[in-house]
Amino acid sequence: MPLTITLPDGSRRDYEPGVTPNDVAASIGPGLARAALAALADGEWIDLARPLDHDVRLAIVTPDSDEGREVLRHSTAHVLAQAVTDLFPGARYAIGPAITDGFYYDFELPGGAHFTDDDLARIEARMRAIVKADEPFEREELDRDAALTLFAEQPYKLEIIERVDTEDAGEISEGPVVSVYRNPRPGGDFVDLCRGPHVPSTGRLGAFKLQRVAGAYWRGDERRPQLQRIYGTAWESKGALDEYLRRLEEAERRDHRRLGAELDLFSFPEELGGGLAVWHPKGAAVRRVMEDFSRAEHERAGYELVFSPHIAKSTLWETSGHLGFYAENMYPPMELEGADYYPKPMNCPFHMLIFKSRTRSYRELPLKLFELGTVYRYERSGVLHGLLRVRGLTQDDSHIFCEPQQVVAVLGELIDFVLYVLRTFGFEEFEAEVSTRPEGKSVGSDDDWELATNALIEALDISGLKYALSEGEGAFYGPKIDIHVRDAIGRRWQLSTLQVDFNLPSRFELHYVGADNERHQPITIHRALFGTVERFFGLLVEHYAGAFPAWLAPVQVSVLPVADRHHPYAQRLRDRLRADGFRVELLDAHADSLGARVRRAKVEKVPFVLVVGDADAEHGTVGVNRRGSDEPERDVPVDEFVARLAADVAARR
């Protein structure tokens, strides 16, 4: 009896049982057959050679898709492991997944040896020889005992196999059967433990590059062995690879850690400990502008500003559920007067107490509380990354308390507010992601979670913002919307978060008096707009490559007298601009030559450099060198320049 294949466009085709995705691709067209890498059957990955024995929805995966690139990268990681074991007999190999824009593989070399840059070149050359040999990827399924025997010399593979009946089974199996992939070749096959799929043969690969070596603890646990992780990238064509490498070079040029030091914005002194930054005057100036803007816009939107302490007794975190669900991310307690005090990882419980401090009426709702609150979270040292991943972080944190019937409207207003603020800072491309209830680590009833999730989706539908579902990625207390942006070079960043929470109002026994004069429990919406000030600042540095627009720039104007005799006029000009509220520096003539001072101002990415000489001092003019302009302007009246600068800053261009 024939089986029916439903294709992505909804069309249906009948085939004999045993047909493979490769056969289906060939029946559609030779071009698709040549391009095919793998397939998705009812959403599950399978190889092109896997026989089908029942009706199924089938999608052929090609290289120019996200799914196709994932297969390319995972297959290239397999070839990397093969090359390393060829060149380093006795090497132990652990895991090698595809990741965003690339792949990695973890290794342990005999005798504790370490990879060198020369080794990477040798490994890449060996990989290219394997690709040229066009070795097939052959899938085999083994029972657990057979797999243990096969990988007897590979302890990391053995550990994975021994966990096949646990939550990690999805790495390599779909049940009690373990899958492996074999590359037959003269002199001995290479076999790796993998669920798949892989490309049909190594010859389908080639547009790849090994990038770097890093240390990585096995299973991410610093108590386990430290392995060596080789990172690489793989793409569907040499052109796509070259474009990605060009973007990497641009990203390196924009790296906020390097620019933070070059522009004297912030630093991470070793004396403070990992993930704890100090803000230098120029960085603090930008941060102040960001925070002042945030406060002003929140007040304009009807938020009420609050403040809360940095520590609280353990009873607060027990009530909120953080000690039960978030303890591994909290700093250890301090014992004082017979009680344990924890640095706060979140501001939410304090805002619950503010709401609870007196009887509330439905007429006050929605009640919108806002705080720029610094919190402390223990992040493993291996994931710390400049300002993008820190241990001391400040959230522009809001909690909106509302009635159930207000939730969708409030969420709609929040989405509009978020997009307005992000656009003001120069972002224009947005995507949203709805994260649903995490399995086994959440609180609240199924009904509450369903209502909250549906409210988020309805608000997004009304807003028209494109979104995707991320199953199981919600917070322990509620589902959430994450807003993602694209930066100036096309990278995707997660920023603002909106979460609907039925849980904390219940845990803190919050109530308001409704129109019926009865007590009701409010719903809380958590909202961080920047995400954190630190991360948002780091992103802005990279988005603008350190060349902040004039309204954000730490120094908006540099005044450069041509010679010492022009210094009094330059001082008066500086004082005039400062009195008008602008951030100005004066680079004295005795400090260096005029050319050197102009270059310094350009390196520091100052938006406006004013050069003043004899004619300017006599006529009340300036020479204007605007960042990015090839030709300076001469003899510009000071009042005209001040008006142009004021308009530029006011418009936040």
C-alpha cells in the first residue's frame, strides 16, 4: 500500500514504502536532489538515505537554509574529530555540536599536550584531505553494550552512552538504541557517536575554517577535566564563508572591550573580581545620558520611580521562590544578627512589598513601578564577557500591576514603548520570541500559564511584530517575550523582556479592592527595557563602533586653539558651550601640535572638533570639523554652530 508524503507547500505525493528522502528529492527535480543534505520528517531530523515506512510531512533540507547550515556545521565538526584523531593518536574526543555561525569539538590530547596555531593549520589541511576523499557518512544503530565496547578507549563517549536512559539521551539516540556514524576508509574507519543527520559524504563540505582554541570544562563543570575546544565555522559556499569572515573582522574592530579601553570608558580591575566593572568619567557620562533619558521617558509614560536596598533576608527570597529556583545564580549569604542576608539577584520582590505596603484600589491599576536597580548574579567565570555578561548589573526594571482584563492592553502599550526607546537609540530591525513554560522547574497552575502565554501572543499579534515560539524557555514564574534587535553589522541581540506573572502576586499575597468591593489578586508584568544598562551600553559601543551620536557622546565637542594666543578665546568658547549644557573639552595648544590634537580628537571619535585661530577670535567664529565629513567648514558663527548642535542633540540623531 503506498504511503503519502506531504511537502512543505502542502502538496501530496504517493510513494512505495521504503522510499528515501533522497528518492523524493530526485522525483521533484534534479536540482533539488543535487542540493539536498538531509531531511525533516514530521519535524525530526533524518538522513537522506533513511527509508520511510509511513505517511509523513517531509522537508528536504538544502545548504542555503538555517537547517542546512546546521547540518553542514555538525558534519564539519565530525570531520574535525576525524582529523584530530588521525594527527594525534590516542586523542580523546568529547562532543562537537553545531552552534550559531559555526561549530566546535572538545578534545583531550595524550600527556596533557595542547594545540598550537601550527596544529590548527595542520588539522585544517587534514580535514581538506578528508573532504577531497569524499568519504560517505554511514549511520549504524547499536545496542548500549555494543556501543560501550566500540568506544572502550573513549571515556567521554562512554559517559554519554551510560547516560542514554537519562535526560541526555537525545544527544545520541531516540530510545535504547545508540546511533553512530562511520566513515569507511582504507587503514581503518572513523566512528563517532551521534544522533545525526550528516551530509551524504564529506565531499559535500569544504567552505570552512578553523578559528581558535579555548579551554572548556567537561560538561561545563569546573570540577571536571578541562578539555581543549577547537572552534570553527562552515558555510554553504566560499562566498558565504568570506562574507562571514569579513563580518568577524568588523566585529573585532567594534569589540566593546577593546574600544572601552581605547576610549577610556570602563575597566575591570582584577582587584574587584571577575564580572565587576568600574565606569570611568567618559563611560559614566554616556551612562548618565542613558539613565536620564530612561527616567524621563518612564515618568512621561506614567511610571512611578522607586528604590530598594541591595540585600535582603533569606525569608524574602524564600517567599519569592528564588532560593528554590534560582539559588545557583545567587551569591552566598552573609550572616548577621542571626539571619542570612543575600545580595539581590532581582528587584521583583521589593516591588511586591511596595505594592503590599497599603490597601490598593482597582482605580490605581495599572500601577507602574520603575527602578534602575543594581543586582548581583553569580555567573561562571567562563561565560563572563566584558559588559555583555557581568556579575554586577543594573536593570531598568519595571513591574506593572494590573487587573486580568487589562493585561493585553498593557502589553500592547509596553511593546510600543519598548520599540520607541530602542528606535531612539538607533535600532530599526526587531523580532520577538515567546518563551513558554519550562519543564520541571516552574511554579503555578497550567491554567495560569496558558492564560499568560495567550496574552503575550495576542498582544504581539495586535502589534504586528514578527515573533517565534521558544518552547520551555520561560522563567520559572511565567512566560515571556524577548525583543531582539539587529545591530549595524546584522548581528542579532536579545534585549528587552516582558513577562506575565501570576505567581509572585500569589506568593506575596497581593490584593486590591475591585469595583465589586471584593479583594482580587493582581497580575504582575515584569519588564526590563535595556535588559541591563551594562549590556545595552556594550551593545551601543559595538553598534556605533564607539562613534556615539552627538546626543550620547561622552565628549560632544573638542575645542582646539591653533596657538597659545588663541587660548583665551578657546576657553570662552568652551565655557559658553558648557553653560548651554554640552559636554566639551579643550585641547591646549601647548600640549601638542595642532595636527596631533586633531588626530587625537578623531581617534576619540568626538562628533565635532572646533579649530579656532586669529580670524575666529576676531570675528566670533569657529572652524568646524564634523566627524565623518571630508571637508571642514570655515568661519562658522558661534551662534550658528551652537544652534545646529542643539538641534542635533535635541533630535537625538
